[in-house]
Amino acid sequence: MLMIKILDWIALLAYCGLIFWLSNQETIPLPPVFEFQDKLMHFGAYFVMAAFSWRAFRHQGLTRNKLALAAWLFCCVYGLSDEWHQSFVPGRTTSGWDWLADSLGAATTALALLSLKPKQQCQAS
């Protein structure tokens, strides 16, 4: 169980590091295909981050409601710090709309995971 806890935290931190690294690039090497593509990318990135957050925070003994809230708040704060970070990167700008897309992606995951029925734990006989 300790190994799973450690791996869940490593996965979350590695994913946060990836987001940080991507935000530190002057441009993201993806050609624009449709309008608001960047908002969909923000939504998707923080959708995934919320899943990693849920997995890491589940080891803290929180109720499911508090777990969903913690995962969502973590992503919201990280998204806000990411937008601030981008204000220092040449060629990048900050956007409240990007942060909103981040927050909505995280909220979607948190609500989806909250709506799933938790697995029943097997009891030893």
C-alpha cells in the first residue's frame, strides 16, 4: 500500500512537472486546427491532472466529497500558478479563459469520479 501511495504522488508530481515544462516553452509545437483548440487542450490537461490528484489525495483519509474538492482545488490553484508562470515566459501570455478551461476540466473529472460507485472492499473470512 505504501508503494502505491508513493507511486500516486510521483505520478502527480511528474505530471505537474510536465505542465510546468510545457508552459515554459515559447510555443507549443501543435498546428492550430480549429478555433479554441487551446481551451480544449487546457481542459484535457487539467482533466487528467484531476485524476492524478484524486489518486494521490485518496491516501489522506478524506471523504469522497472532500477528496473531489481537494483534487479540484489543487488543480485550480496549480492552473492559476501556471498562468502566472507563463507571464514570465517570452512569447506566452496569461489568460483567465485558459484558467477557466483548466478549472472546468478538473471539475469534470472530480464530479465524474465522485459519481462513480466506490469499489466494495473484500473482507477476509
